[in-house]
Amino acid sequence: MLETLGRQRSLAIVASHLLAAAPMLRDSDLFCTMPARVAHPLASAFGLVARPLPLEGTPGMRLSMVWHRRLDSHPAHAWLRRRVAEVARGLPPIPGMAEAVAA
């Protein structure tokens, strides 16, 4: 998407998880893109500011679950995946974000 605008992504830091990004952002001039559902609580907790992306036609983010294939037929794991999908489907939509939850 950035290429179509004549832009290029430049990574300053790579974090293993979105929650790890907030403390790094607090004392820097960096920014991070993440789902609004994550960004707003982190912004409140770490004194950050959450804003929508300033790009027209920004596509929504598709959320997926990923697991090792050996757990495909594990009953407890299958139950947990169903519960996570059920809870995710029940969350209210975020304006401007595509509504997609795969089972």
C-alpha cells in the first residue's frame, strides 16, 4: 500500500508483541500501527496518543488464529479456538475497521 503512495516502510524497532511496543514508544518519537482495540487501552495506560491512520482507503485488518497442526484435533484446543472465535464475533465493531472473524 505504501508503494502506491511513493513511500517506503522504515523499521526502527521490531517487537515480539504489540504489548511490548508501548513502553518503547513512550519515550521516543516513534509510532506503531496496531488495531484500535489494542491501541486505545495501551495509549491510556502508557500516556500515549492513539489516532487513525492518515491514509485514504486504508484496508481493514483481518485477524486470524494460528496453531500447530498437531493440535488440530486436540479437544481442549478445539474448544478454546471455538470460544475465542465466539467472543471475537460478539465484540462491537470498531468504526473504519473491517469486520472479519474467521472460525
